[in-house]
Amino acid sequence: MSIQSRARSFSGPRKANATAARCSGRDNLSGESAIVERVLLWAFIAGLAWCPFWFGGYVLFAWGINAVLFPGLVAIYELSLLIRGARHPVAMRQIKVPVALFATVVLWILIQNATWTPEWLHHPIWQVSADALDRPIDGSISVNRELTSLALLRLITAASVFWIAMQLCRDSSRANFLLWSIAAIICAYAAYALFVLGLTPGREQSHSHSFTTSTFVNRNSFAAYAGIGFVTICGLILRFYRQEFMSVGGSVRFRIATFIEVTGQKAMALLGGAFAILVALLLSGSRGGISSTVLGLLVFTVLTLRPRKQQFAEQRWAIIAVGALLVVATFLAFGDAVAGKITQEGLRDESRMAVYLIAIRSIINAPLLGYGYGTFADVFPMFRDQSVSSWARWSMAHNTYLEVLQGLGLLFGSMLVASVVVLVLRCVKGAVTREMNETLPCVAASVGFLLGLHSLVDFSLQMQAIAITFMALLGAGVAQSESSRLKLGD
């Protein structure tokens, strides 16, 4: 045997062993990555379950915990990527437009809170305060830098929830698990609301009027949260029946018998959860919450029954028709609360309309600079007039859009709204184009429309339980809006 032949015979096994070692290293790395991301997902879901517990995440204590928990999970995740030498499943360039809009808004909020800006940009209230106290005071665009800092903290928390949900839920199995978890969490809070209402039906008659509120500070916010859960669980129900009937043929009688059998044996947990959430939603008596949920369901139906997918259109129509009948029957049985509310007060709230007009007037007074993000509670008294009762306290405008535009100004407020709208439209596109795993984009887009409408009449997105749950769905929906065959990583 020649020397060259011997060299080749020895080098062959060495190369094979080296290749095997590299493959083994990748497998171990992949296994370690799966464990890390599984632990992070469980911690993330635990955070979602905690958010509504403390008054719907409305108080400063809850803000502080969430500001540590969710950005902390992001920091751990990013550090783990560096240690593992891994890439982001979804690169930032995939959402570069919303990221650019959001980053610009954050920069503007920091400028609003800065004291080094020119004095002619500062709000006059700082000079008035300096004159009253007879000592110099550092001014800023924001009329209350503490409120602006807290609002920025909540905004960053919501963004961190979106980011980690998008990264963890690029994997379809984890995305599916998150969807089930959110449905289960909201079902638990709805069951608690019904339990409390059943135990103390006459509690706080002057405030709750025996409406369901669960752990939230008011029934309207709980209604928006329950609406998210109902749309989510409807998506799971529709997907379940579609999978069960994908290969079922035969006569109409046989399909009906199969439907009844599947419903009785496998779907009872899902249907029971949907029933509990729907009843809790109706007993909240919230006109805005119920109307917004109806819009969310309509959007979900349109996205689900799109003409691109005709293979199982007949089954979808049948399932949705049966579901609609059950929803109507439940409304007739438990809809007295909202029907009485509409009969008593109508669909229009005069006091809120007066607050909206005052807020619009304040926006016109400072259309470019705004008054500082999150400062409505301090700005509203400056413009308050006799159109609003002197006994009422308005710390929220009950219209998120007006508060955003008032705080940030027309340009930057519109940019913040647009950053979310672009992501919702990304989910709409995914719901329309995806042939598989389209449930999450459908649910995320539908919830986006639901909260978009509800934010016109209330402050649902300013409740952290609602905002964080929505951001989790939106992040997962964006991650699942593209085919799994496409590489979106950096």
C-alpha cells in the first residue's frame, strides 16, 4: 500500500469522527436550547396568569413586578442566545417598520421628559410653579415627568412581552401551547367572576350593580379581557372540529352523528370553557365590551371563511352556524344585564362625550409637542369646564387614542398607533395567506380589532393585564404569520 493510500485510510475515520462530534455538539446545543426556551415559556405563561390577579394590573405594585418580570425574561433570553451562539428565530428586520416607529416614539418620550431642552419648548406650568414657589424649577415638555416615566415603563414592558412571544412562538408547538394557556387563564378568571357573583350577588350595589368584574377594577375592563378569551377559545374550537372532520365523509346523517359523538367525548372542556367566558362576559353588562367582542368574532369569521380555502368550507360554515346559534341562545338566557343597561342609559354616554370634546380641545392647543406621555390626569383639569360634573373624577379619558395623541402630540401619537396597526395587518395577511397553522394569526388579528374598537370608548389597553395578553397574542401571531418553511432568523 502506498503512503498516500495509508494517509487516506487514516484521515477518513478521523474526518468521520470529527463530523460526528460536530453533529453531536449541535444536537446537544439544540437540546439545551429547547430546555432553556421551554423554561422561559413556562415563566412567560406564569407571568400572563399573574397579570390580572392584582386588580387587572392597574396599580403601581403590579407595574413594578411586570417591569421586572417581562423585560427580565427578555434579558435572560438574549443572554442565552449569546451563550449558545444561537440566532433569533425572528430577526428584527422582519418587523423593521414597527420597530422604527416604536423607537422614534420612545426617543420622543425621553425628550419630553428631558430638562435640557430649550425653555421655549417647556410647558408654561413649570414657570407658573417657579413663580408661585419663588425659586427656579427645571422645566420640560411633559407637565408631569413622574407620570411620563411610569407610562414609558409600561410601554417598554408591553414591548418586551411582544418581543419574547414572537421569538418563542416561531415554533408552532410552542405557539399552540401559548394559545391554549391564554384560553385556560382567561377561563379561570371568568369562572372566578361567576363564583364571586354567585356568592355575593348584591355586593357593592352602588358601584357594580351585581355585574361580573373578576379581579379587575371595573366591569368594562373585565369584559374586554373576557372578549379576548372568547375569541381565543373560539379559534381553538374551530381548529379542533376542523381537524376532527378533515377526513370524515359519508352522508349528512353520518356527519351529524359524528359531530354529536365528538362533541360529547372530546370537545366538552373547550365548549364548557367557552360557555363560562361568554356568560361572564354577558353578566358584566358592558356595552362596549360586548359590542367589541362581536366585532372580533365577525373579523375572525371573515378571516376563517376566506375564499382561498374551499376544501373544508362546508364544515366551517356548519360549525360556525351551530356556534352562532349557541351564542345567541346564551345571550337570550344571560343577556338581561346588558339589555337592561342599554334600556336604562342608551348607547351614548353624555359625560364621556363631554370628556372627549375637552380632550380634543387640549390636543388642538398643543398639536405637535403634546403634554407628556401618560399625563392625562394632570392635563384634564387645565381644560375642564361646566360640561362635566364637578363631582366626577376623570383620571382616564376612556379613549386610548385621545390620550395617546394628547400626551405625545399628533405626529408621534399617530406613529405609536401605527406601529401596532402594522403588526395587526401583518397578522391579517398571515391569516389570509397561510394554509396551515393560521389559527394564531386569525385570533391575534381579531383581538386587535376587538381592542381597537373598545379603546375608542374605554381604557382597556391601559390595563396591563389586557395590554400584556394582547402583546403576547400579537407577538405569537406575527411569528406564525409566515410559513415555517421560510427562514426569518438573523
